[in-house]
Amino acid sequence: MAEHPCHGAGFSGNHLIRYRVFALEDFIRTEKKQKVYRTLTAFGLTPWIALHLFYIMILYAFSWMSTGSYAEAALPLGEALFAHFSWVPLVSEILLPPPLLYWFYLQNMRKTVFPKEMAFTNILVIY
């Protein structure tokens, strides 16, 4: 039996990134700013996770159907699902930057435990 794509290392990696991004709030000095960061991160990561889940499921359905007895329906179904969910990447791209920009602002204004110069590094360096 083939392994489901959602059980691979990539999906586990998505969970780890989500936990690490939320854990960054511990480095913010004030509770109010921690709550703002947590809210922005929740709204930013939700469409990002949905983006991955929707497109993984489209690829999985296409793969399963094309290797089974539904090969002639696989491409039309894949195209229909893609067209139906094509708005998800746009929403994801709109909602993902605010927590990153807010984190940059907090570091630049010395509202985190990190030095100001770290605001100009990639957030991935920290977690």
C-alpha cells in the first residue's frame, strides 16, 4: 500500500514550523505584543496550511485516479479542483506576510530579546 502524502516528512515539517513560529512569541517582551503576534501568526498560517492540504489532496486524487480505473476522469477532476481552489494561493500570499512584517517591526524597535541587527536576518535563522 502506498504511503499517503500527508504522512510524509513534509507534512511533519509543516507542523514543526508552525510550532516554532508560535514559540517565537516567548521572545517578545510585552504580553500585549505577544497576543498581537499570536493572532497575526494564526491568521497567517491557516491559509498556508490549507494551501498545502488542498494541493496535496489534488495531487493525491489525480495520482490515485490515474493509476486506477478512473484514468480518463483524473485530468478533468484535477483541473476542476485546481480551478475551484485557485484563490487559496492568493489569500495565502496576502495573509502570510503580516506576522513576518510585525516580527521585523518588533525586532527593529527592540521589543524582542534579540539585538536590533537581527531584524535584517531571515526569521528562519531564529527558529
